[in-house]
Amino acid sequence: MRIPLNCIVVSLWLWIRSKFRGYLWVRRSIHFSGLIPHSGVALRKSGKTVYIVEYIPPKNKLLTRENMLVLFDGTYRVWEMRAVSVKRLKSMVEVYDLTDSE
């Protein structure tokens, strides 16, 4: 049996293990109307690749021994992101135009 953890503990551990080189982030939960904080870490592997790591609970086992809402026996969700292009813009209006067009 694994020790139940939560996403904030796991994110902090990964951030410390990366020697504070990654980005630690916290956002409000999506599934609990923002009442519970959710945390993750973004780690850069190479120049253009970033891995987003989240520790997520088993949602179908809420309020059981495997998911006690704050402590849970979760899984790791890893997103691999690669930069396709990089632009430098001089004004916020240019940023709005670029992001609103999609």
C-alpha cells in the first residue's frame, strides 16, 4: 500500500528535486467549483520541451480509502509541450490581436 499524498506535496517535492528550476503553480480546482487548490510543476527538459506534471486523484473513488479528498492514492498526469513558434510583440494590443484571432 502506498502512502496517500496530495498534489501540493508531490509538486513541492518535484520542484525541490529539480533544484527550483521548474515552475511551481497552483490553481483552483475545476471539479470542486474552485474550493480546493490544485498544484503542479512545469519542468523544462530541453530548449523547446516542457513537461507539466500533475498528481491527480481517482475521481470515481471519492471519499474512500483511496481518495479522501485532500489525501489520495493518485496517478501522475504528464503533459509534454513543445514550442512551435515564438514571437516578440511591442504592445499589449498586438498580444490581444494575436490571441483573439484563434
